Amino acid sequence: MLNTLKLLLPALIPSWRFFEVIAASPRIEIAMLQTAQTKPRNWKAVRPKPEQVTFYTMLKRLFWNPYQNESLFLVSCAERIIKNPTDHSQQEILKRVVADLERDPETVPLPPYLQFRLVFVSRGKAKLERRVRYTSPVYQISDSAQT
């Protein structure tokens, strides 16, 4: 019994040494564009965190939370892009952002083009500071752009 507890305890109470560095994680923002040459103006956060979560929702999320798991995967892809941009990480972010847009009735029909960027938010001396660390190429996402 004691050996089982020794094996289970690290899983229940993780060590902070698990993380190499504790730093701000990138936030993903998108701009929906009508043409590939349009300069993005209105950036919108992807999967923003809710301001309040009910106790029931928190309890349920302890056991079933695929949406947040996918959001953590997006953060992982964004961190990989910062370290070493790859087409795979960009496509994974793009695929999930487009799927979110397709589920959102406010964005149907989809805009013809999309661009995303990675923003880091840190606390400065007087206020929060936002730094854009990566801006993707413009991607064509709907067939109406071919007209």
C-alpha cells in the first residue's frame, strides 16, 4: 500500500520542477480579411478565457474537458512556432481556428482570408504590455476568395 501511495502522490501533487521555465504563454489572435492584400485592423482573441466559471463547471472540467485540452494544444503549437516556426504548427492552429469560426454563427459565411498572430502579455511597471512576436502569412480559407 505504501509503495502504491509513493507512485500515486507525484501524479496528484506535481512538482514545480516539472516546468523548465515559467513564463507567459502566447495568446492567439486572428484577423478576418476580405482580400489577401488587406491590412489587418481588427484582431480578435481566439478562445478567450471566461471571466467567471461556476462551481459546477469547474467540477465537471476536472473529469471531462476536451475543449480546454485542445486549447492547451494550441498554446503548445504557438510556443513551438516561437521557438522554431514549422508549417505543421501553423496548420494545426489554422485548422482549429477555422473549425471554431465554422461553429460560430456570427462568422458564417466565413471570410475569404485569415491571418493569425501570437501576442505575449506581461506586466510592466505601470500597465500590461503586449508584444506581437509572430504574425502568420495570410491564408485563404473560403472558396469565395477565388471569384
